[in-house]
Amino acid sequence: MNKFIRVNMTTREVAMQETPEKYAGLAGRALTSTFVYDEVKPTCHALGKNNKLIFAPGFLSGTTAAQSGRISVGAKSPLTGTIKESNSGGSFSQKMAKMGIKALVIEGMPADDKFYIVKIDMNGVVLDEAPAEILNGCGNHEAIKVLSAKYGDSVGIALAGPAGEYRLPTANISFKDPEGHIRSAGRGGLGAVLGSKKVKAIILDDTGAPLSVPIAKPEAFQAAAKAFAKALVTHPVTGKALSAYGTDVLINILNEAGGLPAKNFTAGRIEWNDNISGETMNATITERGGEGKVSHGCHTGCIIRCSQWYPDKNGKYITSGFEYETVWALGADAGIKDLDDIAYLDRAMDDVGVDSIDVSVAIATAMAGGLLPFGDGKAALEAVKQIAVPTPMGRILGGGTAIVGKLCGLFRTAVVKDQAIPAYDPRAVKGVGLTYATTPMGADHTAGYAVATNILKVGGYVDPLKKDGQVELSRNLQIATAAVDSTGMCLFIAFAILDIPEGFNALVDMINARYDLALTADDVTALGKSVLKTERAFNAAAGFTNAHDRLPEFFEYEPCPPHNVVWDFTPEEIDEVFNF
Amino acid sequence: MTVEVRLFATLRRHAPASPNGVMAVEMPAGSTVLELVRALNLDPKEVHLIMVNGTGCGFEQPISDGDRIGLFPPVGGG
């Protein structure tokens, strides 16, 4: 895996180089963040010619290792102004790795208004003009059909939806999954960066590529991969629970714990939890049958299978990757009590290509600000569809939570660094609050998922309502996550490797066998620390200080029922998270 | 005393008659969560998360009249 491809959209020239020495030992988030730090001017405008977008598979992508199919995408974020790494499932990462591509960089910006398709196969890279029928508001579901018909059913696709074409701050990058549905690098507006460079889509045709990446020590790799898969299958969360109920099982858990943000973050518990719970999602899919599937993997090699196909009343597919955070934002925070309404909204957000967390929290914020009627799923759906036009309302929602809060004159706007706070109230789940405040990404639960230890009792237990132990918990999880995000692994492996030491050791052994290395657990920790320090250095150079590592002030003085707790970390305590 | 028990995920199969796994259960005063779990014929090994009035705790936790008790098998998401 040594091709380093640069596509310059200013000159429309392609350079296919050997991977530079300094990036040879990096992959995934470690590579995207180091590259952005090295080559992107921190004070540049994220939508201007000096920003660069980089795609990189992880250390283990393209191997037979379970869960190794995540693709990392990096750039300066137009939503937050910080460095950004957003990762996704789909088939892109495995194909890229098998084609021997270490990284793909899109840089520059054409002077004209035409959109292009970047097509990569084993012969090289070609820039085609984008078909007119997939531009100017064509939904992603249709665009994937058109591109698959043109370039072949089995190609990998990365796509900027209408929101990306319009360069909206919440635009995501959509990836075709193995069945032609959509997965997303959702957070931080990277679709707008792709759109700003006039790239509508990237096509990967791996015809003629080897079936696997080269493995330095195949026998050792196989043994480690087997031990790794065993840990995933053995752990009750990765082996059973996630495939049965999906991530939406968290609705009832957070509701019971009093940490389910409701009605625009004015409460931590709702009464209509069973309208939108994972148990109800499972029962509805099972009862409706048809194209519905209770569990589904988002990439080849996924054995956790947390995704699902949610069908309508007639059994016809509506959406997949129907995640807790989206269901929470629309169901609890925006009070939409009908799971079908939420499913159609999820599909519509995938179709226009926006982050379903930021836009869903924006809907709840718009309801609090009087722009939309509270709890009205039909009105919210009409508003989201307007993003494809885009009408002024469509642009406002596609602007994300921070913009909607400002336009509505609200102080109660749940963002950090202008990125929406997701589904765990930081007053009642304090560890994840520290992650929201301090991660270089803007509010992001996945950056250091303290919920696992605060609420789920995975990797030990730290009381979610107390401050004790939270700084170390958030710090250690952020370090571990930065490392896992560099492997190409799905973050959900953490549930198993936090509890089963053999699983963690097998992960390290797989990397060693793949590349003939002798890494230890300490090296993995060092990698995670180095990634975080690089990202934070970029942010500092872009103008961010410790004063930006704070939650919205209302969390400090509005108690969250039922526990009636407030956010009570001092600035000095928060700053300790990154003291390493 | 009467406590409100809420069963979630796979534990709901033990309460097929209760809508959404919610039921009122009579227990002797001074009971613990473990005694409640046994009274419900649940296998303690199946119960991974216990919340009494929204606060995580263990099997030894004493329960009181009117408590809201949530019981979960191992689950996760994110």
C-alpha cells in the first residue's frame, strides 16, 4: 500500500507518487491529521483553495480482520474551523487498501463552475465531467444508482450530496455500502469541502486489484485475527446486543439514567421513550418483515452488525444505519414521537447529504426558537427536503445547530466549537461532557466515549453524576480512540477490547503481523497521544485556546431533571484532560 | 411495599404480559435488588446494569417503597 495520489483541481493534474517516508508508518486518522497539520494553512478558509481533503484507509483495512473497513477523511472543517477527521463504513476503505492506495488528496479549486467525477482504477486516475442528472438537487440514493449504472455495480463511491454542492456547513460525505445504500462520514461538513473543490463523487474501481493487501507474516496474522474475532463474538455487547437492538437500545438506558437530553436540553428523561426505543425498533422491523432486517453490517467483514434495514408499513426499505443519536435528537430532543416519521427524516438527511446529528439537533433548536412546530415530524421532513432546493429554510437547517441557535436568538444552543452536542447530557454523564469540551473535533461523543464506563459498565465503572475519575477517563479514552481511528477499525471494537485483554493484544498482534513490526501496547498509546497533540497544535495555530474548550454556559446554571444536576467542572479541571 | 420494575431488551421476555416491560411488584420491606431479581425468577447472571431511581448500583442495593428500578442485560451502542 504505497500509492499517494494527489488530485489538483486547480490544474486538473494528477500526481501518483510513492508514499513519502514520513507518512509510511501512518494510516487512518493518524495519517489524515498529520497531513492536514503539515499541509493545510491553519487560518485558511475551509471552503477556499488552500484547504485540502484527504482520504486514508486504516492500518488493517484491506485485510481479512473483522471490522477493519472504516475510511478516515480529514480536512479543516467548515463547521468548526478546527481540524477534522470523520470516518465511515461502506466499501471504500477496503477497496482503496487493496488497490494499494495509502492516501488520496483532493486539493486546489477549479476556476469554472463544472462538477467533476474523480475515477480511480488500477490504470490510474481520470477526471470526468459529472453527469448533469445527478447535479442541482438530485438525491444521493438516485445519484448512487446513476453512478453505479455508469461505472459498474461493484465500484466504491464517495459522494457530495446536494448539501455538499451548496457547501453547507453540515454537508457530509456519503459512501456506498455493499448493497448500494448509504453510510456517511457525517460530522464536520467535509462534504462541503468536497463540493468546494467541485468534486461531486469519487469512484473506486478495484477490478484487477489483489483480493487482499500483502501480509508480512500470514500465519501470525491469521492467529491474531482469529483471537480478535473471538473477543468480539464472546463479549455480550459486540457478540449479541448490538446486532439485536442496534445502537438505539440506548434510548431506554439513557432515559432510565436521566441523561437523555429532552426538549432542547431542558430535561434528562421522557415519558414516550418506548415510542422510539431500540426494543420498539426491533419489534417493528420483525413484525413488518418484507425488506426489513434487524441486523446488517455496514462493510464487508463486519461481524458486530449494529446496522439494520428499517422498513415501512408495507415492508419496503426506508433507511439503514438508523442510529441512536439521530433517533434521540428527533425523538427526544425535538419530541417527534413516531419512529416512522423519524425514519423518513433519517432517509431524507442521507438523501440530501447532511450530518444527521447536527441537522437533527438543529431541528430541535429550530423548534425551541419557533421556526418549526415542536414535535412535528411532517413539518421537519418538509424543511429537510428543502435543503435539496435549497430554499432559505433549507440553507438555515443545513447551516447546523449553532447557526440556527444564533438566528433564533437562543442562549440554550447545544454546541461546542459550533458542532452539535449529541445524545448524552453532559450534566448527568459527566465523563462524556469532558470529551465534548476538549476533543479537537468539536462536540463529539465518539472521540472519547465515557458513556461506556459511566453508564454501560464497560471497562469498569465511574459514577456519571460525580466528578471523581472523569478527567482520567475522558483523557484515556480520547487517546485510545485516536489510535483505534487509525487502524481502520470500527470504534465498537472498544466494548470488547476494554473488557477482554486478549482482544486488545490481538489487535496489536494483527498490526505487527501485517507490517512485520514489534509494536507494544505502549506504542499504541504513544500513537494516540501523538495524533491528539498534532490535532490540537493545528487548532492552536487556527486560533483556538483553552477558552474554546468549554460547554455552553446554560449547562452550568440550568439543573437537568430528574437528578437536577449542573455542569460543575472548573476551567482548570477541564484543562487537565489535555495535560499529558 | 410496592416498587416499579422496568425490564429492558432481552429481559422483557420474562414479562410478556407487561406492556413495555413495566410492572408493579410487591416486595417485603428491606429487600435488596438481588431479592427482587430472584422474586422475578430472573437469572442474576443475565442482569448487567441496575438503576434505582436513575442511579447505577449493584445487587446489594436496598430498595424502598415507590422506587423505580431498571434492569438491563449487557447492552451498548454509541
